[in-house]
Amino acid sequence: MSANNDEINSLLNQEYKQGFVTEIEADTFAAGLNEDVIAQLSKVKNEPEFMLEYRLKAFRHWQTMPSPDWAQLKIDPIDYQAISYYSAPKSKANAPTSLDEIDPEILEAYKKLGIPLAEQEQLAGIAVDAVFDSVSVATTFKGKLHEVGVIFCPISEAIREHPELVKEYLSSVVSVGDNFFAALNSAVFTDGSFVYIPKGVRCPMELSTYFRINASNTGQFERTLIIADEGSYVSYLEGCSAPQRDENQLHAAVVELVILKDAQIKYSTVQNWYPGDKEGKGGIYNFVTKRAYCKGDNSKVSWTQVETGSAITWKYPSCILKGDNSVGEFYSVAVTNNLQQADTGTKMIHVGKNTKSTIISKGISAGKAQNTYRGLVKISSKAENARNYTQCDSLLVGDKCGAHTFPYVEVRNPSAQIEHEATTSKISEDQLFFCQQRGLSAEDAVSMIVNGFCKQVFKELPMEFAVEAQALLGLSLEGSVG
Amino acid sequence: MSISWLDDFRQHAKTQFEQTGFPSNRLEDWRYTNVSAMAKKEFPLATMASSPVFEGSKGGSAFHFVLVDGFFNAELSNLPKTITVCSINDAIKNHADLLQSKFNQAITQTHGFIDFNTANFTDGLFIHIAENGVLDKPLQIIHVATQAAILPTRHVVILEKNAKATLIETFSSSENNAYLTNSVAEIFVGENADLTVYKVQQESETAYHFGGNYVQQADNARFTHHNFALGSVLARTDIVCDLATAAECELNGLYLGSQKQHLDNFTRIKHLQPNGISREFYKGILNDRARGVFQGRIVVAEDAQRTDSKMNNRNLLLSNEAEIDTKPQLEIYADDVKCAHGVTIGQLDEKSIFYLQSRGIDEATAKHILTFAFANEMVDKIAIPSLRESVFNLLLTQFPEGAER
């Protein structure tokens, strides 16, 4: 048995392949946070007055809040004054309007990450909004989206050009004082994506954002707001990475989704922030608030996440199922290795009648990592005939890691049907033996079993991401399979 | 008479309680249960009743240990001759060394109710079964409340190697008044020893109840607990078990809430050593404005390889105002384990209702029968026929329509 474990462990050692640093000139604020910094930030971004008020309100509230400590995480205290709250690649006087104007160094960085923007424009048919440190560098495919009326742009641009939409929906799902990290984000967010899908429009392509933290000592606070108007549909992809650094970097994002009547949003994330080295040095603190508001009847939201990176993940993509017959889904694979910690899960708040939710969570814990599922299913008294199915499985690889399952179920309506199942086990000797006996090597067998374990989630990912996710999983766990 | 070692415990607990008071629902383990209304009642401590109105039942199929308002009543009791069973106040005098070596040792994590108990307990049961000893009949601990007061009792139960015993603990009142039961039991199950505990909680409908069992299981020790939470306006049961190598733990529970009852069941099973087995099965039926809470936590420590653990919680809600909050948790630090938990909340099976209807039973009756059967599954697990029958009869009073056939 222990021989087998050693073998698996030896396969776990792999390098972080996105850990390069791009040398570019950047405008970076001095570290520190106070009302002046926020005013300066708002000014640099050329924001209307209401945004400054919004940010200051959030900042004042944030100062009164304690950092949350209820998660199953060990977090070293964070010095919020040691972080720079704005870092932008030095731009020419005006923001770039086409790919030709983008700094070739940045384009090269994205190429290394496997998202050549130029190529994608022609081949993949995915519109990419790339966020480099704090500002959006390029948004591809703008023209084509414009034809059908879809707005897909950096949120800073939306604040200037579509203030009425931003005013109506920003913080309508995650209020400025919702939690410690959301309040911080509201005060200092620098950029992010904004999407508006008009009535009855099925977005002709998948929208995608790529986040990358490049500069050291900066935090990334991006804000995403997606509005799917009545009868519309959009599939949105998000990927993340960061260079290898010894110090921890903070990433506190907020994502808000608003789904109106008969609309649907599919939101997929592959998160591969730098996880820190084998001794747990460095790595990203990924403290993210994601929430979808199924406002209209028959609306639907689907979260799919593959979390392989970050030193610490604190993330609970949630669904508020307000509209009658609305549907919320959560599919998650969370992999932790070495000294990574993840406390992640979802909240399904059933408010409307005949609302349905599904939660499939797969946690894989290896090395000395701690992996926690934490979720809430709440059925309010008005939510007639609500239905929830939850399955959380944990896989342990090695005897130094931990896997924890903390579901909360609160039901106030007798017509609700709730099923929750959870299991924790290791890769069974029998399964390994069966594969090896049929000629597979131990590592191929492990890879196959782990992929099978995650299959329910991977099949929810869009094609491009499914391939990337499997590759990432391989990277995180098996090393040089095959 | 003042005993210095005990006074130290009491003093420490008193200081602790003065600082924290009864648990606040800001604490994670108490998030669904708010005891502030109870704390505001400021019940006095019970005093020894002059003439208990309770009739003891001598002889029969069980031994009896009777606590009236938290004080041992020897006249009403019927104790075994060959095994050490006495009040804890007697044990302080006659079994001081043994008691001192065990007292407070099973409690690994404390809270306001336990601190209050340690500081103020008036009496309780002490039982010590020597190596290979067997208690040949079940021992029934009968709590009777007559006063509007706090009734703190403390039990210490020690089973040495290979010992075997069955305890039945019942809580009831002679008057229909408000009071607070605060009962803490420390239980030590020795190597290969076997203990079964039945708890039948039928406090008055305005009473408050806290009952905690804190169990230390040695290698190969077996502990089985059956919890029937039926009475009181607000009741909380704690069952906390620490398991050594190859120890086995089985926890069963049934909570039936109606009117404005609030029934909280908190369990924590901690596997500290390899090869342990635990099984947990709790069922709840909530009617009217009742609220049920199930909190089950299974912890598997780093050394506890090859642990096999299963937890299941099933609930029926019968009214629009009833509520269930359930929190099954797995906290696992070892890899070679088989752990699972499951929760369901829902209604009776449509097909079963249809089946009964197709046999000529109207829908309402069919539902009653199935609800009764849902609860009766837990009653069927009682191994003592007379107890099974009396709990069955209690169930009948809750669901009279259910047993028409």
C-alpha cells in the first residue's frame, strides 16, 4: 500500500507552467489604502461621480468589518496597507482599439498561456476580454457582437458609456457590504468585464475573460457584471493565472449575474492561479464572491468551476432562485495539492415556486492539502415544490491531506424534496488493481480513475475548456502521464 | 462537607460560566438554537422536595435509580446488590479516588450548559462495573421534575474491561410546569466493554431540556445510544464520542416535534485510532410550528486509518410552518477511510400512498399509516420488549390515526 502512495506522491511533483513574469512598463500606485487612494483611482479611471460615492460608501463600511474566520482555512494576516491597489500596463494616451496597438509583450504572455488573441479571432470564435493586472487590455470581436446588440466590454468602459445599466445592476446581487472581501472589492475594483445580452438574443459566440496577475505586490480586484435580459442566453468562460512569486498575492473578485425571465447564463471558470511552492511559500489568496440572481420566471444559471490553483481558495458561487421555475446548477472540481487550502462550495437559496437546484462537487486532496466543501441549501416557506439534489464526493490521495464536507440544509416548506449525499474515500485498491491487471501503468490508472471521478463536472464544460481542464488536472496530479 | 478537588472543578466552571453564560447562537454549534428566552427565565436552583408525589415501581424487569428534582431518592429506587451503583454524592465519599481519576475527563470541549452543570450539580448516578462484570437487568434512571427550577444532575458511568450494561434514562415531570433539566453524563467504556443507553425525553410541554453524554471508548469498546426526543418546548441533546482502536459506535435518534417545540440533536463522533466503525441514523417528523435541528459531525483523525463511518438523517415536514435545519459534517484527515453521509427531506412516498389507496385505504389514513411507520422504524430498534412497547404507545398518542390497523 505505502509503495503505491509513494508512487502517486512522486507523480505529484510538477512545475507551475504559467509562472513566467512579463517585463512591461506599468503605472502602479504606491502601496496603501485610504479615501485619497480611492479618489485617485476613480479619477484615473475617469469615472462619473456616482462611482466615487459608491466606492467610498463601500470603503467606509469595509473599515467596520472583521475579516471572516469561519472557514476551515489557516490564513496569515493580510496587511491591506502593503498592497498596491492599481497597476496598469503603461498605455499610450488612448486605450487601444485593435490588437495591433497592444504591447507585443502582453500578447506574447497570453500566447504562453495558450490564448493567442489574434488566432482566436479567426479560429475559435470566442470573444476574449483579457484583464492584465488591473485593466482590460483588449476585447476581441467587439464588432460582431455589436451587430446583435450584445455589449461586451471592460466594466470601466461600461461605467462611462452605459452608466444607466451599471447604476441599475451593480451591487444589485452582491451589496457593497455583503462580506469583507466584497466590500473591499466594491471600494477598489479596477476593472473586469461587463456583459449585457438584450432581449431574446442568443449570444452568437462564447464570451471569455482571461485574468492574469503580473506585477508584484499588487492585488487584483476585478468585477464582473453580466445581465441576461428576457429570453436571452450566454455562455461565459473565465480563466486565471499568475506568475510565480514568493509573497502571497490577494485576489478578491466579485461576480454578479442577473438573469431575467426565460434567460440563461452558463458561467465556467478554470482557475489556475499560482498555488505556491511545495513548502507553501507564495501563491495567490483567491477570495471571491460570486452570485447569480435568477430574477425572472423560468430563468436558469449554471456555474461550472475547475479549481486547481491558488494557495487559498475561499469561494462560494451562489444562486438566488427568485423567479418561479428557475433553475440553479453548480458543478465543481476542486483539486488541492502540497499545502494548498480550499474552502469552496455553493449556496442555493430557493425563493420562487417549483425552483430546482443541483449541486455536484468533487474534491481531490493530495499532499498536505486541506479541501473543504461548504454549502447551503435553503428552502424558504414560499418556495412550493422546491427540489434539490446534492452530491459531494471527496477523493484523498496520500495520508497527510484532509477532506471535509460541511453542508447546511434549511427547509421551511413541507413540499420540498431534498436529497444530499456525500462520500469520502481514497482511490480503491481494487480499481487500481483492475486497471493494472489489464496492462495500464499505475499512473495511467490513477489518471483514468481521477478523470472518471470528475467526469460529471467536466462534461458540463464547453469543449475548449474541457480539454484544458483535463490537462490541468493531469498537471496538478499526475505529472508526466503517458 | 467540602471536597477540595471537586471544589476546584466547581469554582473553575463557575468562573467560566460567569464569563460566557449559556451558549449564544453566534457559536457555530448553536447557530440554530437560541436559548436566550430560557436564560431570561432565571430559574432558581432546585431544592430537595419534602414529599415527592411520584410512585416508584419496585421490582420488575429493571433496576431503578430515581432522581426527584435532581436529588437521589433511595426509597423509590431499587438498585443491584452486586454492582457498584450509588448516588454521585455517595461516590464522593466512598469512591473518591476512582471518581477523582475520571471526573471531567470525558469532556473535551465545554460550553455554558456543561460549565453550569459542573459548578452546580446537585446529585446524579455513579456506576462502576468491574472487569468482566455484567449488569443482568437494565438500570433505569428516572428523572422526575416537580419544581419550577433548574435541575442539574451529573452522572459518571465506568465500565471496565469486558463489562456489559444497559441503561435507560427517562425524563418526565409530575406537574405541567416550566423548568430546566440540565443533565450531564460522563461515560467511560473500557476495553471490549459494551454499553447501550436509551434516552426517552418526555419533559413537560413548557420545560427546557439539556442532556449531554460525553463518551470515551477504549479499544474494541461498543457504545450504542437510542435517543427519543418527544417532550419539552426546547430541548438539546449532545452526544460526543471519542473512539480508540476498533471501537464501535451506533447512534440512533427520533425527534417528533409539534406545536412550538424546538428539538436540537447534536452529535460528534471522533475516530482517534484505526479500524473504528460508526453508524448514525436520525429521523425527524416536524408538525405545526415545530423546528428540528440535526447536527452530526464525524471526525477522522490522521491516525484513524480504515475507519468505516456512515451517517444518515431523514426528515418529514408535515406543516407549512415547520422547519428543519440539518448539518451533517465529515472532517477527515486520514486517507484509507470509507465515510458517507446522506440527508433527505421530503414527503411520504407517492407510490406507497397509491399502493395503500389501491387496497381501499383513503388517502388521509394512508398518510397516517406511513408517517407512523416512518417513526416506528426507530422504535423497532429497541431491544428491550417492555421499553419498546411503552415507546410504541407514546408514538400512538402522537399519531393516533396511524395505528388504526
